[in-house]
Amino acid sequence: MSPTRSRRARRAAEPSPNNARRRSFWRAGVGALVAGVLSLSGAAPAQADTVRDLEYWLTDYGFTQAWTTSRGDGVTVAIIDTGVNGDVAELQGVVIGGTDVSGIGSPDGQTPVGEEEEHGTMVASLLAGRGTGEGNGVIGVAPDADLLTASVAFGLETGAEKTNDEQIAEAVVWAVDNGADVINMSLTRNTPDWPESWDDAFLYAFENDVVVVAAAGNRGSGTTQVGAPATIPGVLAVAGVDRDQNASFDASSQGITIAVAAPSEDLVGVLPDGSHVVWSGTSAAAPLVSGLVALVRAEYPELDAANVINRVIRTADPKGEEVPGPLYGYGIIDPVAALTAEVEAVEQNPLGSLEEWIRVHRRADVPEQEGSESTDDQEIVPIADPPPPRADSAKTLLPTPWTLSYITVPLSLVAGFGTLAALLGIGATRHIRRSTRSDA
């Protein structure tokens, strides 16, 4: 978890470009990295009603309509992040339990820790914020859900007693033991592989019927491929789209493990001091999907985690793309359809089995056959970036192996020899003319 990542954001009231400052979100070092993109400016906080007006995803994606069916009541979502300040106006009474796994925070997990300590509170407000009155303040997509918080200190410079990998594993187990129905992880290792210590922790979550949602990461912060935990089989990995519902270039990533896409640009959240900020990144998209999962779990309490996930991905809008795809997964979330459509039941998690992955890939658990070559089974091949879209009319202009072998190369040779012959001819002509003039 070595690459740093930047975040992009602005205060939600007339930010000044001259005051904007960009900074790295988590410093380089071994450890999980939050998957948002944010930069803060020094402008004053916005008025609450202005903040609510900025929450375009509530109406554009149908969350407000979905609330007539479900608001997430009775569902508990654990946020494994930098800690959630439950004292801000929008989150009062929302956080029902917490812990600190870093060793430097408060026991209830509500003291933000780390270099960018505001991150967890911002995520929480997008997911289950209650607002500050009728039409005021940030309201989350699952405004009746309850939250748990597990504070993690990212990076080696924070003074944490345990590595990031150890903290994450411990936080996952704690969340399961304390009644989480959903776990939100707006963080990434920035590498597709994960430590073996995570195997048991995530298996524990899946075996206890918990839906795990993870951010895919952001190109703008150097994550050109999806990183763990979003690469773990069974995890609901979230990519990001812009205001036009196209794959975000900076505030998203891509890969074959992406499950769905959600808004990841110009999202407004609450800071630990109670002010508001506009930010971008899959860190912000993930809680929107976790909130949707909470709405589904509240409406269909009889469904297990596999069928909750299946309902979310099968009702997503594929945008005319083949699914699953590396940019949108199964498509862009559709909260109304997720709550009302008829979806055929499944018997296992459609996003894969971690248990099966471990059986195949963890060599220590699989005896090596005599004479077989030794390979590193734990290494995951990086996922290549998909080519940019192009018009059908342009496809024939691009070289293929056949055209290179039978057309392009032969034509190049002919052209080369033709050019050489022409140059020799020109030289010979000039030589003859000079000779003729000398004789005269």
C-alpha cells in the first residue's frame, strides 16, 4: 500500500480557486489508503439549504423515490475508516457503537485519527446523515440506518501500534461480532492482492451473512487498476461515474472485479467540525452503494447477503454495455428497481467465492504435485486499462495481426524499395546532366 493518493474537494459555499490547495491524501507507506479524491479550500461553510440542493444524486438516481419503500430502518452499517464523529449535527444518534483498532484513537472509534482524519465522517454523512431539519443539511441515502465505526490509522507515520493490514482484519471481525449487516470500506491497498490475514477476516464476514462494499480506487490518485479489498471475491466493488453518468476518469478506476458504479464526482459531505465539503472519488461512491444495500436489506429482511447483492447488481443499468464490464461492472445503480423489481433468487454470491479462491490460490493449503513447477500463486496479474472507445468507422483503420502480416509489411517494403529506386534515379539523372555540360 505504498502509493499516495490525492483528494479533490471544495467548501460548499462559493469556493475561491485562489485559495484551493491540493495535497496528498495519505502519505506513501505500507498500509491501506482511502479511495477518495479531495482538496480543500478555505472558504466558509455553506448554508444548510444550499448543501441539500447540492445532493443531486438523491433525485437523479431515484433515492428520494426509493424512500417511499425503504429508508434503511433496522439495518446496521459498519464504517471501517478514520473514525466517525457522531457529534456533528447530521450524525447525532446515528452511531450506535464503535472501536479503535489503531491504538491511538478513542475506544468508541469516534475520535478521527490519521493525517486526513475527516474522511470517515464524510463517508458516514453520505451514507446515513439525518440532515439538520426539514430540507436542511446533508441527508444520507439510507437516513434511517444505524452506524458502527472502527477507526483505522492509515500510514506508518501515524504512530499506530499495528500495521494497516492488521488493523483492517481486526476491524472486519469486530464489525461482524457487533452486529453489522453491511461493512463499508472506502479504502484501497492500491494493489490487487491482499495479505493472508485478510482471508479469515473476510471469510468470517461472508459466513455471517454480511455484505462487504469496497471502493475501486481512483486514477487521479494513481490507482489505474482496482485494488484490494475490492478485488476480493464476494466483495461488492464500486466504481465511479460523473454527472453525466459516464465513467469518471480521475474519480474511478477499472477492473474485472467491479460490481456496480455510482456517482463519484461533486459529492457533499460533513467534516468533523460540522462544516461541509464537496469532494470526489470512489470513497464517496462506496457509501452510496452501502446505503442502497441497507435499503434493500431493510425491505427484504429474509434475503441473505448473496441475494441482496444479486438484487443490487441485476437491477443496475448496464448502459448498453456487456456485463460485467471493467468500467461499470453490471451497471449504474438503480435504487427504485433494486427495491421493486422481480429478481430471480441465487444460491451463491454472484461475485464469487473467497473460500474457493483460497483453495485454488493459497499454495500452503494445496499440496504441490511432484514434478510441478514452482510458481507464486498469491501474485495477481495486474488488470490492463481498457482501450478508449472509438467509432465503428475507425476500427478498420487500426492494424490487426493479419493486416500487419499481409498488407502493411509488404506495402512498407515495396514503398521502401520504390523510394530507394527513385533516389538512385534522381542521382543518376543529375550525374548524366553534369557530364553532358562538362563535354559541352
